[in-house]
Amino acid sequence: MQYLLDTVTIIRHFSQSGRIGTKAAEILNNTAANDIFYISVVSLMEILCLSEKKRISISLSETFEAINNSTLYFTVNLTSEIV
């Protein structure tokens, strides 16, 4: 299954702090072999801004590290098809 993660879910999942929805937690913690999680560049921009303002505990570089160290996560540009 393919999923587009929202910013709050990304932050809370990668930083392992705060709560995410029950269904989202179930999906993220019990991945299937064919699961793919997309992360929008808009979410990455939000993470950068929030991190620079010290409003979240994870940095953009830590986010990229989590993405790059897994075969589950992919960044995606925002296109009209995705919107």
C-alpha cells in the first residue's frame, strides 16, 4: 500500500515523541513488504522551519537520516496529480 504522511505524523514518528492516530500508528509499526511511505517536500520545509524555531525536537538532517536509512520512505515533489 502507498501512503502520503502528513508533517505531524512524520515528526512524531521519527522523533518517537507525542501521539499519532491509532490507525497511523498501526500502519507505521506493522509495515507490510509492499508498503511505501511518501513524504512531501512541503512537509520537509515545515520540519526545517519548526526545527529552526526550536518548536520540535527533530532536525531536518535527522529527518533525512531516517528517510535515507530505510527502504520504506521516499520524498515526493508536490504535483497537481498528488494534490
